[in-house]
Amino acid sequence: MVTVEIGLAVLFVLAFGNGANDVGKSVAALMMDPDTAAFKPKYAPLIWGGLFSGLGSILAIIISVRLFSAFTPQSFFQTTPGFSFILAALVGAASWILIATLLRIQVSTTHAIVGAIIVQAIYLLGASSLEWTFLIWRILLPLAAGPFVALFGVYIISRLFHKRDTEVDEASSRRLGMADWGSAAGVAFARGVNDAPKMAALGAFLLLGTSEEGVLLPYIVVGVAVVAGSLVWGDRVAKTLIGHTPLHRGHRLKAHAATAVLVSAGSYFGDAFSTTHVSEGAAAGHHGKKGRQFLGSALRGMALAWMVTLPAAGLLAIVASILGTRFWG
């Protein structure tokens, strides 16, 4: 029972880091001074984003059933791993996300979780222990393709409705403000729907049960922790995104709408998208200079996720596994 409680505590820390690192990305534009484009600390946007991310995290138990199944440890492996392995994976992912948040660096929770599982498995159990066909088609390919799908989708929409951008600028500031808050809520909700099942699937495994309660409790833990993380540290990453957020409202609304729709649909159909990179791809997809100025940043973010986040979380998981074996046997 103590080990289960430890596991759920680590799950809380992982979800806390997820809320701290992710929610600020959804509401960064709401924390930007409209005149100077400088960061303007506000708690209302963090509360707004945290509540919708928390709501998405809870409703994911209904919406993201396929994604939950994809991230159960049994899906990743030829044989079911042990409790200590999943606990170490949670520690590795949580540690990396917290480190990145403290350094004000945005990272992908999905890459951290996948890296913590795959790298640790290769080191401890060998590459043959993994279900590579499943991993490639259901996890790695959607992770890699998601940003480009968003980029091309927004590009096509932007080309089709290019002449209407001026109409958006001439609309009332009140309607534009409401649209900004609404689109931020949509992205925050999609983040919760997308990330919660990935974390809850590992938490449910730690409960060693298949009852409804065994599934519900991890979702509640994740939902509460995401809201807490957004309120406590949500402004850290948001501050670094000022200057990397589309200033043109029409551009921003299209990018947010594409992110919310694509990520939510992917969660329903069980595709392991990274909301962070889908959002970056959507921002880079706008027609003309507005999109090109975000393309380099999006490509760098994707490269760093595969070259830094994924292996770093895996190495931290290996360290956690070694230390756990040394101290607890």
C-alpha cells in the first residue's frame, strides 16, 4: 500500500509539472501587454487556463479512451513490466519537466514520458522487450507528424481566407478579446484531454487494479495536480514565450483553433500528439511572413524534443531505477 501511495505521489508531481509547464503556453497571449507586447503578470489567465486544463484532464476519462489504452504499459512491452519500472519512468519524466520549468524552458510531456519508458527499457531489458511495431505506428509517428499536419492545415486555411484577415482586425475589440480567451480555453482543454490519459494510464498500472475506481483515481490526481501546477508556476514558461507568440490576432486565433481541433481529435482516436509541437507547427503554418518567422522556432523545438527531452527523461528514469534498487531492493 505504501508503494502505491508513493506512486500516486510521483504521479501528482508529474502532473503538477505538466500544468506548470503547459498551461502557460495556452494563455501566454493573455498575459501580454497589447501595446508593448511585453509580459504582464496576470493570475486570471492562469486560473482560466488551469481550470480548462483540469476539466479536460477529468473528461479525458470519457473522451480519450483509445489514448489511455495506447499508453498502458502492456501496450509498450512484449511482457508486462514491473511496478518499479513504471515508478522510475514517472520519476524520470517528472524530474525532467520540473527541471525545464524551473529553467523556464517549454518541453513536451509526451516526449518525456515516451523517453522515460523507451530509454529505460532498452538499458534494463533490451530493445527486444518493446513492441516496436506498435510504438512506431501509434506513438512515434503521430508525435513526429502532428506538427506538420497542423502546419499544412493552417497554411491551407490561411491561403483560403487570406483576404478576411483585415476583417478580423476591424472587428470590435470586445469580440476579439472574447475570441482570444475562448481560443486559449480550447487549447488548454485540448492539452488536458491529450496529456491526462498518458499520465493516468501509468498511474492506473501502479494501482494494480482494473476496477472503475482504479481508473478514476489517477485521473482525479492528474486533474487536481495540473490545476495546482498552473497556479503555482504557470507564469514561468509563459514569460519566456512572449515574443514567440503570434501578435496578429487573426493568426493567433487560427493557430489556436487548429491546435485545439487536431489535438482533441487525436486524443479521441488515440494518436499520441504533442500539444506543444502541434501548437508551434500551427503558428508556423500561417501564410506569408507571419508564419515564416515562427518556422525556425518550431523546427528547433521539435529537434530538441527528440534530441534532448526524450533521452534526458530516459536517463533520469535509469538513475531513478538504479537508486530505487539500491535503497529498496
